[in-house]
Amino acid sequence: MHPRAWFPEQLIGHRVVLRRHGPGNLAAFKRWYSDPDIARLTRYQEGPMHPAEIERFFAARVVGPDSMALAVHLRDSGRLIGSCALSQLDGDNGSALYHITLGEKDTWGQGYGTEASELMLEHAFRVLALHRVALSVFEFNERAVKSYLKVGFVIEGRARDAIWRDGRYWDEISMSILESDWRHRESVPAPDEPGRRTTRPWDKLTAGIGR
Ligand SMILES: CC(C)(COP(=O)(O)OP(=O)(O)OC[C@H]1O[C@@H](n2cnc3c(N)ncnc32)[C@H](O)[C@@H]1OP(=O)(O)O)[C@@H](O)C(=O)NCCC(=O)NCCS
């Protein structure tokens, strides 16, 4: 079973809806990822991605069979404003990495990205039964750090001076949220048998693989 199959057609929030990406979203990706402001916040490299790189990224990581990416749409208008994803799903340890980019800059700072992250975390913990979701964010990206803190990520470490931007070095901040953190925040009751692993969608994928 491909990881993409673990994502539903849509996750519905109050102000945003997350939907599967289709090929028609490539044009928006090309616009977003060729923007220097987006590159500054999301990329280690100086400058934006090249168009061919964006096409490869889109094919492999956004609409490819192994992709766990969803498009962020405004619920009222249906407008496509960004993308969020889980990656590097580690079935042995129940962990994944989280990514989000609102490519439409006029939508920043209005809580849409924060709500999208809440929906993704709910899916990660309630449906996929993950144990841990982690991410990294540049120190200067204060809006992103605040947004992640708001949905329950905690800072667990810093790679000092890992990124050179705007004429100086900044730390790369590592953040994570555990299923128990999320359960506590959302007042979701603990499983009947504490410590027992829930059956997880990807167990079928890893069953029988020697360790
Ligand atoms: C990061 C991102 C997902 C956050 O989503 P969002 O919906 O814009 O975030 P919110 O509107 O909930 O804002 C989060 C917090 O940042 C604050 N904030 C908003 N603009 C800010 C700014 N320019 N500087 C500092 N803080 C800011 C908000 O006030 C809010 O805090 P509060 O609730 O305590 O007031 C979204 O802005 C985005 O995709 N940005 C571009 C790409 C990016 O940075 N991706 C993350 C890479 S790790």
C-alpha cells in the first residue's frame, strides 16, 4: 500500500480544507517556489528552486505514490493557498517529519497555516497512529516557530549557526510533538492498555521485513 493511500480525499477544518493535490496545482507550485521570499524561509540554499527542480519535486513529493502531501485551500472560496506534508515515515519507530508552506503570501499571519497543521497532526496521531512528528525551522522564521508552538510542538534542540542568511548565521531549531503531548492538549483519552502499540496502517508494509 502506498503512503498516499493513507491520506483521505480531504480533511475539513473551520477555515481551511486540505485536499489531495492534482496535476493542475503545478502552476501554483512553480509560482510559489520561484519566489525569493519563500526560498528565504524554506531553503538551505541561497535563492529559489529552478523550474525543472520544482517539476521534479512536485512529481515525486507532491503527487507521487509515496507522497503524503495535501493542498491547503480556503474553505469559503476554495482558493489554493499552500501545501503541507508528512515525509520520511519511519514505520519501525512511528515517526515522521512535517512540512508546511503557504505559498500565497497575502494569507500569512491569519491562522490558516496553524489550522492546517492542527488538521495534519490530528490525522497523524488519530488515524496514522504515529508516535512522534518532528520538524526543523530557521530561527529567524518567527511566525513559523510561533505557529508550531501554538499547535503543540516543543523546541527540543538547536543546530547552532547552521544557516547563513541576511548576512549572519542563525540556528536551525528542531521541534517535535509526541502523541502523548497531542492527546493531552486535545483531551483525547489514553488507549485502554497503556504501553500497547496501536495497530498502525503501515504495519502491513513493514510486516515480514527482517530487522
Ligand atoms: C509558517 C506558516 C505555516 C504559519 O502559518 P500562519 O497561518 O501564517 O500563522 P499564524 O497566522 O497562526 O501566526 C502564528 C503566530 O505568528 C505571529 N506572527 C504573524 N506574523 C508574524 C511576523 N511577521 N513575525 C513574527 N510573528 C508573526 C502571529 O501573531 C501568531 O502568533 P499569535 O497567535 O501569538 O498572535 C505560514 O505563515 C507559512 O507557510 N509561511 C511561509 C513558509 C514558511 O515559513 N514555512 C515554514 C517553514 S519551516
